[in-house]
Amino acid sequence: MTIVSLNTGLPREVASHGRRVTTGIYKTPVEGRLPLRRLNFEGDGQADLSVHGGEFKAVYCYPHEHYSWWAEQLERRDLPMGAFGENLTTAGLDEESVHLGDRFSIGTAHVIVTQPRLPCYKLGIRFESDAMVKRFLASGRSGFYLAVEREGEVGAGDAVTVRARDPERVSVAAILRLYVQKTYDSHDAALAAKALRIAVLPDGWKSHLRERMPQA
């Protein structure tokens, strides 16, 4: 498991549907190593801090393996690293194998998986397609966010090493499926109950799960 590309970018103004929008979704690859702080990489930033960034969204990871699928789906061969707004383009990690609460070391930093990425309209701006948000969510290829447990330095080519697997073993893919389902059967409810025991899962996600739990 490795880092294919380290990508950063500061918020910028872009035109969309006749108005100006500030977004931090445009990320470009960085050579060398960067300090990873508690809230983000040095030189990186988010525009709307009410929904982006923060302690539980300090780093966004996206699997490099998804790029070829999207290139085919979008009929585009020009997808640069960072195209999905990710800070870390990864290899060997995906939504089925990565669990909420899993702990990794990357370079000299320690991180923990907190949640999948839920796309907003700015992904549509990035791809110049209003349909992209719905397509992204339906694909299940969400990527995932990390919180920083120990600050350090990270660079492309660094190994991603497992420090600990969360005992509940709720995958990023599973929690995303629970998010989009309207009602839960007994299997879904049991999985949601496990997710509710994961300390790093943000309160907003936990409230969403509780609302869909079957009533006794």
C-alpha cells in the first residue's frame, strides 16, 4: 500500500452557471515531502469549512485504481492526479478493505480513517457536469477521510502501513451503503449498531444511522 501522489491546493474562485464560486477542490501534485498538520497539509485549504476540512476531514484519500474506471465512464483519458479533490492518491487501499477506525502510518505521520466522502456540487463544477455528484455517489467509489493522530511529513512514494484494525470491522463501503439506504433490515441494523460503537465516526453520521434504525 503506497501513496501514488500527494496533492494540494488553496481555494480559488471559479465561474459556474453565471456566478462566482470559491472552492478548494482543485488539487495538483506536489513533489517532495510536506508537513501534515492536525487540520491539513501545509499549502492546502478548503473554502467552506462548515462542510469541508476540520479535524475529521483533515486528509482526503482516493484510490488510484478508480481512475481507469472513471476514464472509461467519462470517456476521458486526461484525468490528472488529484482530479477528485483528493490529497492522497493511494494504491492498494479501497472502500471494501479499509474500515472506519483503522489506523495507519504514512511517512512519519499517524492517521485514522473517519468516514467516506459525500460529494457536493463542487465536484460537478470540477468535472463541468451537474450529473457528476449523483454518478459519484452511485458508483460507491467514494474514497475516505483521515484524521491526524500524530503530525509528521508525507510524500509520494511513502508506504501506508497498518498500525491497527478497528475491531468492529465496518468498511467504508458498508457505511456508505447504509447512508444511502432509506430503511434497514435486521442485517443492516446490526451493522449500523457496530458503526455506532466506533468513536471516530462523526456525530452527524451517527444521527443519520439512528434515524433509520428499526423501532422496537
